[in-house]
Amino acid sequence: MHSRGRTGRARAHSSRRGEPRSLQAIPRGRTPRKGSIVTEFRIAQERKLEGAIPGPKSQALTARREASVSASLVPAVPVYAADVDGAIIRDVDGNQFVDFGAGIAVTNVGASHPRVVAAVQEAASHFTHTAFGITPYEGYVAVAEKLIEITPGDHAKKAVLLNSGAEAVENAVKIARHSTGRNAVIAFDHSFHGRTNLTMALTAKNIPYKDGFGPFAPEVYRAPMSYPYRDGLTGAEAAARTIDVIEKQVGGKNVAAIIIEPIQGEGGFIVPAEGFLPALVEWAKANGVVFIADEVQAGMCRTGAWFASEHEEIVPDLVTIAKGVAGGMPLSAVVGRAEIMDSVHVGGLGGTYTGNPVATAAALATISIMEDEQLAARALEIETIVKTRFEALSAELGENTIIGEVRGRGAMLAFEFVEAGTATTTKKPHPAAVKAIVADALSQGVVLLSCGTYGNVVRLLPPLTITDELLNDGLDVLEAAIRAQA
């Protein structure tokens, strides 16, 4: 397996002022993938711990945060970033951490990719805002064209650009309701769709997302999700169960939309059983229901394809996109069938900042990087490395393993932890192990994210440009942390 990402080649990327960036050599014995473009990192891609975590400067910033920021917002990691590049976070105390979170699946092309930085600088030097609904600009149109090209299906499509994942989801529901003249929306167990009033209604998990924030938007109904590790059902069986609930409790003629994450994110990186999604698409089509694929986290090469929907060859009516689309700039989109998108009256969609010109420039650069560096293929390489290693670890630990399941696609991977001896029986969730593993990894310089309805899942979302060397170094830390809890 060869090293990938921005590991250096004998060509410098020039800054706007013409100053060459420093280069790093390709690691010995490693070569770039044929057809890929390999660029350089500013920060050496290696872990480095300078002292206590958090260090004194981070501790001082924490005190300032506690005095000035709402107590509702407590960062998962108690260190403060000073510089982030590729898959390394350098904190204000000089520590360097392996980033297995990518800003929650945002920096898929790596943090501070020079082509994204250059695109942002160039766009900002011309104008930072006009409002597309007032004075339009080419960048918005170009991003819409590109997203139409890469989303599933060859039917006529149109797009609208927005700011965040929640805003994309909310607008997708608005569009579906307007186009069908119906009100009911079907969401799923374990789902996460955002923090606005409507998207909280769609989200399944109460704490921390919904508790005390009601009443929520009406006409949202919850259906059972396919969760193979826990329900043991085939895709066909799980779909039949779901459809039965919808028909009995809501009625197909009343449903405007089904909205589902093809791979659930916050719910635990749940991959539905094969056949579940196609069966729901067929039911939706037969009943005049708009099928919305929420690809906010799973999209943009994260799972080894442009979109997770492609793994089962489903073609959604609407797709919501955000996170990884713009290399860290705030941008989202709804892309879908032209007749559905055009059903909304003039002025019904939009917003002051939607499709910001700097963000659209970043998106065009990001998508180009994904194509040039073949990052969908790289995601599949990461999947092979991780699954091979940790499935073997689970087998080695035997009946007392705490790894209930290693799952996911591409570089959207997760470990569900259960109490020892229950992996094939009661599958009792083990959130205490997750807390210990995440804390242990951080103390050794690796940033991990947890998730899951039961708080018992560790998720891996490394930048797709991470080198094999750095990936395996971070995995060494993760493996040691797991062994310490087994």
C-alpha cells in the first residue's frame, strides 16, 4: 500500500506573493498513485507531544472560553488549534495531534490544502459578498453545474446552494412538501439531521440535541432503521418492517418525503443491510413520495464514492450536501430532479449568504482535488487498512472482545463497543470503554470522535489525503487504547 496525499514532489506551490512553499520528500520506497497530483504539507505529518495535555496556553484559553462562551458549548478536545495542515493539528502549546475527525468529515482533502487556500485568497481579493439573489456570479452557477454532474442519476437536475447541512435538509423538506402538496415526512431511528427546529424534529437522539427545546415542527414521523448488528434482519425484512409502519401509522398518500442518511452518522455509522435502501426507493416511487438522501456526512468521496447512495445504486430524488464539499468553507446544497426543484415559486428558496462567492471558489477547488488525487479510491484503501487490522484484533481477543462490530465504508468507519463476552449475545453497549479509549488516545496525540445512540461507538474520519505512515501511527495508538480496555 503506497503513501498518498500531499507528501511532496519536486515542484513548489507558489503563494499569491510568489514565494515557494517548503517541500517534503516522498517517503522512501513510496510512490504516488498513477494519475494523482501530489503536493506538499506545511507541517510535518507526525505526532509530537511537548508536555502536558492540555498545555498551559490551552488551559488559559479554556478559562477565557468559560468566561465568555455559553456553557452549552464545551469542545470535545481540551486543546486549542494554532495551525492545522493535512491530517495534523498543531495546538497553541506546540503539540501535534493526528486528526481522525477531519472537523467532522469536513476536511476530506486535508486541512489547509494549498489549492483551496489559493482559491479562497483569489476569490476574496475580488469580492467577499454580493448575495446571489441580488447580483449573481459565475462561481455559484459553476458549483451547481458540478454537483449536478457528480450526484447519482442521469436525469435532468437543478441545484440550490445554502450554508449548512441543517439548512440543506430543511430546504429539501420544504421543496418536497411544496412539490407534492403533502405534509408528512418520514425520518428514522438513530438519525441526525441538524439542530434547527425542523431538523431537531427529524433527529432521533434526545440528549444533547433535543432535550428541552420543543415543541418541534409537526408532521414528522419516525420509522425503524435497518441496523444489521442489532436487529439481525436482511435488507428486505427490514424494509418490509419499515414500510408496514409507514403505511399503518401515516399512509403512503400523506407522505411528502422519506429522508434518510445512506450511512447514518451521529447514530453510529450504521450501514443498512443490503437491499434496504433500494426497497424504500421503490416504495417511494410507487407512492409519489420524494426520496431524500441526506449525504451531508457521507458524501464527497468519504465512503469511496462521490456519494454513499452509489454503493447500492440508488438514485435519490433529492440529495443534501455539505461538510466535505468546500474544504472547510461553509457551503451546502440541495440537488435534485429538475421538475421537483422548479416546483417552488420564485423567491421561495435562498438567503443572504447562501452560495457565498468565497465558499463556492473553495468548493470548485475541493472537487477538483478529489478528482485529481483520486480520493474516492484512497478512501477504499483506508477502509482496507483499518478493517483488516481491527477485524484481526477482534478475532485475536476472542469471545471476550469488546469490539462488537467494525463497520462502515471507505474512510467513514466505526467500532461499536460492547461489554466483554456480549458481542454475539446481548450486545450490551459499553460507553465507558469509549470514553476511556478516546481519552487515552488524546493523551497520546490522536484525536478521536465518539458517536452512537448508546454512546458506544468510536468513529474514524481521517482526511482522505492522510499518508499510510501517519494513518498506521494513529491506529497503533487506537489499538493500544482498545487493548487496555479489553
